Amino acid sequence: MLSSVSYSVDLDLTDVETFRSHVRVRFGSAAAETFLELKGARSVSLSVNGVATATSYDGLRVDLTGLSTTEVNEVEVVATLPYTTDGDGMHTFIDPADGARYVAAYLGMDNAAKVFACFDQNDLKATFDVSVTADPADTVLANGALVSREGGRWVFATTPPIPPALVVVAAGDWHSVRWSAVFDSGASLDFGWHARRSLAAELDRDAAELRRTTEDCFAHYAEIFEEPYPFDSYDQVFVPGLNWGAQEMPGCVTYRDELLPRGAITDTQRAIRGVIIAHEMSHMWFGDSMTMTWWEDTWLQESFADYMGYRVAEAGAGFSDLLVEVEIGRKPWGYRADARSSTHPVAPLPTDVPDVDTAATIFDGISYAKGAACLAQLAFWLGDDEFMAGVNRHLTRFRFANATLADFVESLAATSSRDVRGWVDAWLRRPGFDTVVVRREADVPVLVREGERPHAFTVAAYDSALRLVGTERVELGDSPVALPHYAGLVVMPNAGGETFAALRLDHHSWQALSDGLSGLKDPLVRAVLWTSAYLQVRSRDLSADDFLTLVETHLPAETRAEIIEGVLEETRSVIIPQRVPAERAAGAVARVASAASAGLESARGDTQLTMAWAPTLAATCADPDLLRGWLAEEQIGADIPLLPTTRWDAVARLASLGDADARFISAQRDRDVTSEGYLGALRALAARPSVSAKDAAWDAMGTRDINNRRFGALAAGMWIPEQAHLLRPYVDAYIREAPALATRGQAFAQEVGRAFPQVALDRDQLDTLRDALAGGVPTILRRSWQDHLDDRE
């Protein structure tokens, strides 16, 4: 119906209660009537082609009538809208460290209509002229380069065609690091990194690395993509309260400011942040210039960005061995999602995604982690040259346009001699994952596929001392593959992590590899084995006790921080709440603490390994004197600082043990007046093992308009595995009251789902959850609850 859409958006952010949104929309129309989307406006005025018009507005849509079907229409909407505190819309935040106010538009999905009247549809791309009035002392950032500034009024350059959901504005007392760079191609571009004023020291600490990572990733994309960078500048800003890890807004990427941690930053944090920088930069081409047509193709941009993030952060920015992090920290998310009843194809059919709330539920481990693993397998199967030729053809064909799965397949098929369409049907249109099985026939290992997908991967063979004997590439389809030259040897399929599949090793191989796990030289093989153990616990082929024995036996000797952190995260957040009965939770936590203590001793002053172990020991140990000693000395061992996040882990643990009262927590809060300190104190108060503390936390979680970070902090303190008996009435209250809390919007509904009780549930509690799911539960929360039920069943 609509064509040639363009916007002039003028925002006034100077009022602290509401903001003014003034929009002029120009477009061609094939019909005399349509509507603009505008959510929750408190006042609206409208003119159509220069004529003031009575407004028909229902809180969601502004009706447009009397449109010209032969000439360009100009519609003007002036609206007053509320700020939000849940990360959906024009989010406002007061920094407790210095009282500074920050305002930023967090859009995506269908939230653009919370900021300005628009045709909020991916394939109605438009140019945007954005101007902002803010406090004259503030800095304002937006998609386009700054054209002019006079006092508090900022005017930005016209964008290329982008969807309304990718508009960004961020205003506040930003501390900024800016520079210009000239690349080998001769192109010059202005860059900037920005953060809250209270994080100035942290931004300055990391500025050189952030600049190097940005430039190196940018240069690498210039080498592998034929299309030039599509926008006029590149800002990156650490913002407060963002619900996503980051958002790929064209020319101005937003990151949650937890990615700029106070104190020291660990090597694992640096590497993951580097991956996220590369991920968001890939979106400038794959997502922002070429955009999915509708939400069933979420995977088309997110899977690709996930894949490119790891690839480019390593090949371009020099972060090494990132496949270890993929295997230990990323793929398990995909496997969990794909094993549930809510699983879906990487590329669902349009009928599977009927509305935007459903679309919100597929920004999940399948669209990201599994989809990225599928693309890695595709590149390995096709060969990288053919894969990248297809990608470049696709980006050129759909520059500043929209595309679907069929378009992507056509681009790949045009550059490859292999059956890309058959591969896509097997891998992207079907849910679930295969299992690669190792059998023995007269001592000869034989690989068998349980499933229906073609696989290409590396097999490694070891002798009885787990010395590597050989490796080879194998393609596994319908027919078994015998490996007679590896007769009698220990074999490990998918040793390079090339495919997405569960493993079922023969008894000889599993026994040898699990017994000698910590002695294997290749960290990638160790990571693949740990993930295989996770999956066996989920399928109940390996007990939680046996898994904890692996943790106690092998993890303290681990030399890679990302493996330590990944295994401990899985153990604490998945295996103990889901596979350990409530009456045994304390014992399981104590075993984790024992492993952490042994690991910390084994680290012997290695800063990175110490900082990998310390958060878990802080969160699990039952020795108040140890924790109070850390807090008093503000360090762990000799010359290794106690990071702020670990400090609050220790305070929360003391509180959960009944060894930190409100006065002690308040004193710790007075020593840390940052946002992190405020949230840490809330979490610690909620962790105390008393009915009064739990009542106070639960009441606060139900407060009208509680912000997203505060809600999450209270939930983190609320659910302590060893307190399952005390928490029974609050589990019931959560199941009873959460559906009403989840009606605030998509982002807050997801936050409510993440607040699911992280304690063991008995049969009666699971029955209560099933009964609730039989009633009226909002779409996003329903998906979360069904997943939690599946995990426990």
C-alpha cells in the first residue's frame, strides 16, 4: 500500500516526566485510508497534507483518512509520551553515583511506536532526519553524523533507508573517546566510544583496546565484504538498562554498560566483549543494510552475526581460540533450547510466527547459538570461498532492502555446486539435533548418525595415554563410516566443534576421555567433552552426582578460564536447580565450593584463573571468615583485587548464610555508591534466610513500574537453592502473580520469565505450574514457563 516513506523526527527530552515527539511522515499511498502506529501517547494532534484533522486514536493507532493516491502525502503528528524504565521505548535512568540523568531510545521489535508515530514494519524502510532538544550540558548521539548543534538542539544527518525499529537516540552526560581512521581502501570514518560519566575511568582504561578492536574488525569486514560500510559514522555507546546484550542500531551501536565492568576486566570478559563488538558490526551489513522481511527470518541476521562475531573477533581482532568459548558457553544454550517442546526450526515458517510477541520468543538459543553453529557447519561443508561468495552476492542484491530465507538460499546456490537447497531443508527447516554415535565392530570404531542431517567434522584418535595419534575430516550421512586405521584407539568425533550434534561415545572412548579429561592437551576437545557431559545430565544418562564428581576431579586442574567459568555457570544455574533434589542442594553447593577452593589453590596467583574461580567460591562457600576477610582486604590472595561483582557475590552469600544483617549490607552499600552497589545491596537483602526478608523482596518485585534491573536483582537474591523449604510459599506466589506482572510489555515479560524460581521444585509444585499453563498466561511468559517445565521434566 505504501511507498517512498521518509521521516523527520524532532524529539524534546528536556521534561523529566514526559517527552515531546514531533514527526513529519512523507509517503505515497495506494489507498485513501491507513494508519500510523503510536503506543501509549498522552496527547496527540494530527494534520494531513497541511490540514489539521480530528484525531482518531485508540492508544495504539492513529487513523489516517483523506490521503492522496496520486501525490506524495505529508502527515504531521505531535505527541506527548511517557518515559519507560523497563528498557522498551524511551528509557530514563538516574545514575546513583552522581545524580546524572540519561535518556535513550531502546527500540527493536515493535517499540519504535513508543517514541514516534510511524509505519512500524521492517520492509517499510525509510530515511530519517532526526533532531533532538536536550539539556545543553548533555551530549546527544543518533544514527547519523552530527550536522549542527546550537545550545541544547542537535541536528543529525539524513540516514539511508532503515526500518523504524533501528532508530536510536541517546542523551546524557556521556564521557566520550572520539577519533577518525583511514583504512587501506582509502575510506575515512569518524568513530566514537561513549559511557556514563561515572564510568569515565573504566572507558579510559579500555579505550585503547576498544579502539583497536573496532578498527581491526572494521578492516577485516572491509576485506571479506564487497559492499562498503553503508553508514556515515560509527559510534558505540555503553548505556544503562538495556535489555539486550547490545543492539545493532545503524551508525550508533548500543551496549549494556555491564560490558564496561568496574575494577579490572578479565581476559574472558575482554574476549566476549570483542565478539559482541564484531557481532554488532556485522549487522551494519547483515541486518541493517540487508534486513529480514518479517520475524520468521530473525535467524537470518542473528545467526549470521553470532557466527561472524566469533570468526571476526579471532581472525580480525586477534582474540585467540574463541571456538573454546563457542563450545563451552554458547552451544549449550542452543542444545537446551533445541531439546525442549518449544523447539522450532532455525528458519520457521511464516505461519509459525503469527505476531510480534511470538517473535520475541524466538530470539533464543536456536536463532542465535544453533543458527550460528549451522552456518559454521555450512561454511565447513561448502568450503569458505563458496560460502563467502554467496554471502557477498546476497549483500549486494539486497543493499538497503529486505530479504527472506529463499533469497539467501538463491544467493548461496548461485555460487556453489553442492545441493544447498537440500542442506537448508535438512538443517534450517527441521527442529532438533542429531546424535553422532561411536560403535565398535571387532575393535574398529564405526561412526553412525542418529538423525537426518549431513555432517562434516574432524575425528581425533588417541592412544591409551591420551596422546593424539591422528585426525581426519569425515562426512557422515545415512551410511556408517568405519575407521579401521583407528582400531583399538580412543576416538573423539567433532573434535574441532564443526557440527551441531550430541555425541554418544563407545564405552572405551568415554571412559578414557572422561577419566583423563583434564589431561587432554587440546582445550577445544576438553570443551566439547564438557558440553557432551551437560547433555548427558539433561537426558539423565549421567547423574548430577557423577557430573559433580567430574567437576571436583578435573576442573581444579583446568588451565583455561573460559572453561572454568562455563562449567561452573552450567553447574550452578542449570544442573543444581534442575537435577538435584531440594534436600540435597546444600551438599551439591558444598561440592562446588570444594572444587572452587581447590581450583583457587591450584591457580597459585595466576590472576586470570583466580578471577575465574573467585566468583563461584564467593557465591557458594560456607566460611563467613573467608568472605569477610576478602571484603576487609579487598583482594583475593596476594595482589589480586576483589572485583566489584565478586565483592557483591560475597556480600549476598554472607546474607544467605544469615551472617549479614541489614546494617552490614547498608554499610557495604555506602562503600559502593554506584548503580552496581545499589543493585548488589538489593540482591543481598533479598538473600537473607528469613520470612520478613523474603516478604520484603517479593513485595518490592510487585511494585508498580519497578525498573528492569531492580526486578532482576531482587529475583537473583530471592531464589537460593539451599533455601527451598523457606521459599515454598514464594514459589506459589510467583506462579500465581507472575502473569499479571508480565503484561507490562515484551521486555518486562522476559524479565519475569528469567525470574523463575532457581530452586528444585517437587511434584506438587510442578503440577501447580502445569495447572497455571492450562490457563491464561501471556505468550512470552508462557514460552519461558514451558521451557522451565521441560527442563525439570
